[in-house]
Amino acid sequence: MGEGLFRDKKILVMGLGRFGGGVDVVKFACEVGARVIVTDLAKPEALAESIAQLKGLDITYHLGSHDSADFEQADMVVANPAVPLDNKFLQIARKAGRKITSQIELFFELCPAKIIGITGANGKSTTTSLTAHLLRSRFSNKVWLGGNIGNEPMLTIVGRIKPDDLVVLELSSFQIEQLAQSDKAPQVALLTNLTPNHLDRYKTFENYCKAKKLIFQHQKPDANQPAVSIFNDEDEVGSKWYTKYQKDAGRVCVKFSADDVPADIRGVYGLPGRAYLANLAGAIAVAKRFGVTDERIIGSLPAFKALPHRLQPVGQARGVRWYNDSKATTPDSSIVALEAFDSPIIIAGGYDKHIPFDEFGAKIAQKAKAAILIGQTAGAIGKIIQAHPQNKAQVRFAKTLEEAVKLANGLAVEGDAVLLSPACASYDMFENYEQRGEQFIDLVNKVIR
């Protein structure tokens, strides 16, 4: 599949990524007979893990910088989602009349099955995984899970997907923007919620919302069914979009909230907090569109496990519970974690994405027993907590995550919960949030032994 697009063509993959973001595209292009060039601003030693996955393939690497000639001469440029659409090298390719595409666009073009796309600021990974889990209770091995969640390499498996299968994808704002370039969107699309994120790229919340909105703007009915747009009724932006889009011909709009989850289903669902109930409600809203019954939902939910780095239980000792929520890279996502517990100890802080911490700091001041702060944003978060008139949280600062874990262990007593929920990206101290979370797990295991 895809041979006609790639065979004997010069394909330029822009952005291999340190953790394999472009590996799927490169493997696929090689498999279907393309001449592949990989260009990345990072040097070979920084890309060693990704390059190792491509060993034995006929690939030309141009690493450490980009060369304008590559973009002028390629038949096709496949850009990593992290590359902004207005990147100057992509502009060179456009001026030269070269086709510019992305992994997600190619997948939508090649995939024969119905695609369910899930996006939002918080909860989209859990909602995506839950959706696939519930659908599998009826459709078994006919459901594929992938996209930004990173489960399956989309292009190298697309040849195995059949027309009557279902594909559930987590879609980032970057991927949605790429899809919009080719006027594509999933037939079923769900928005979990919208709160400020990626302001280092979008500058304003309004611009971030515009990027997410493209997933609904480009939806189209197929020959037999309308497009389906699903919104969280408790989210201000989603509620407005529900009102807007329910007037469209050829579209069915559905809304959901945490209150929709029946008591008998809540009784078998193990994740804490109202936000996680909203994630379940969204997944149920999709599942019901495909005929999944309450009985199947109740039967399948006990087998669902929390995703790594998302309020993931790490261990317990001396009556103290430890949770890894390293995926919480925005203040709003960490507020969700805080609200799931009574007086937790929180480890927070990290790379500055230029998102305000006022609400997050106020929530810590009112809700947490203690805050142990790390990274670039530690000082800014600490000032907000300490300035709050009702602050009851101890504030401590740590230079490393190891020091933070030791401080938390010294403060915690029986009945406490300790959360790594940073409210920030990881790039000031770690390669990514996974590395941060894995280091936290290792440190906790040493402490609680």
C-alpha cells in the first residue's frame, strides 16, 4: 500500500526526532521503494536511538542542519508534527512546487477503515485508550489504537487495517493543523476540553483553540453516515462549539459530562476524580455510537489499567501512596490531579511554556499539604502559593528530582498521597516527560524499599 506515492521518489523526512517521531515514515518510505533522505537539526549522537531503529535501511542522513537544496529538489517533504507550518525550509519547498505532507496526512489517505479522532488539552490519552478498550469489548481484534498516544506506528501497520475495522487516534493540535492542509478530519471526532497549552507556539489561547477547531471544521459525512462531533458539556469552549455545530446539515452532535456515567459503571471504574469520570463519559459516548452496551462496558472496565505517567500508582509504604503524573505538563492537568486527593504532597515545576500559574498556585495553596518545586518555574509557582491569603501548603525547593523525592518522603505520613504532577514540560531537566516519570518511579522504589 502506498507504492504509487513513494516508489523511486526522492522523499525528504524532516525531523527524525530523538525518540523515533519520524522512524515510522522512514521505514514505510523505504518499504515501498522510495529514495529517502532524513534531515534533522539535531546531531547524530542525539538521534542515536532513532537511527538504531533504522539500521540496515538505505537512507541518506543530513544531520546537524538543514540544506535548502534538499527542500528544493525533493519530490515530497514529510514534516514532523513539531515543525511549524510556516517554517522557512517548508516555505522553500512550497516555492519550489514540492509536495509537503506529514505522517498523519499520509495515514488518512491510505487508511481504509473508519477513524475516530480524540483531541483536547487534558485527558485525551486516557479517553483515547478507554475508547479503544470499550470498542474492543464488542469488536475484539478489529480496533486499532494509535496517533499521538504512540501505541502503533501508523504507516507501517496501515496495510494490515481492513475496511470494516475501527481506528482510534489521539490527535494533537499540531497533527490537526497538518490534516487541515489536505482538508482531512476523522468522521467521528471528540473534544475532551480546552485550556491554555503550547502558548510557546501559539502565543494566545484563542490561536490554540483555532488549531483544535480544525478537526470539526474539516469533518465531512461519508456516503452512508453523517459526521459525528462529540463535546464535553462541562467545558466552556466545547459547550459553545456544540451549540454552533449542531445546526450543521450532515453532522450529528453529541455532548457528555461526568454525571452521565451510571452508578453501576462507576462502581467498576478504578481511576480517581471527576476529570477521569469525564474521560470515561466521553469514551462511552463514542462506544454507544457503535452499539457497545452497558453490560459490555461493565464487563470490560475492570481490565482497564491507568496509562503510564498519568496518575499512575507507583507504590505504597508506611501508608503513603505515590503517584506518577509526569504527563501533566500544564497547570490545568495538574489541577485535575490535585482535585483527585485530599491534602496531597505535590512535586511540581519544570520547563516554562509561558502558561500562567495563578490558578494552579491558588489550588495548591488551598488544597495541598506541601509543594516541592523544581525546574525553571519553581520560583514563579512558589511566589504565587506563598502570596495566597489562605495558603496552608508548605513550600520547599529542590535542585533535582531526587532531592524532591527525599523531601517528600520526609514530609509524608500515613494516609498521605505524594504526586509528581509538574504542570510543566520537562525539557529543562529531562529529555521528555517519559524520562522524568521513569526517573521518579526509580527514585520512589529506592525510597520505599
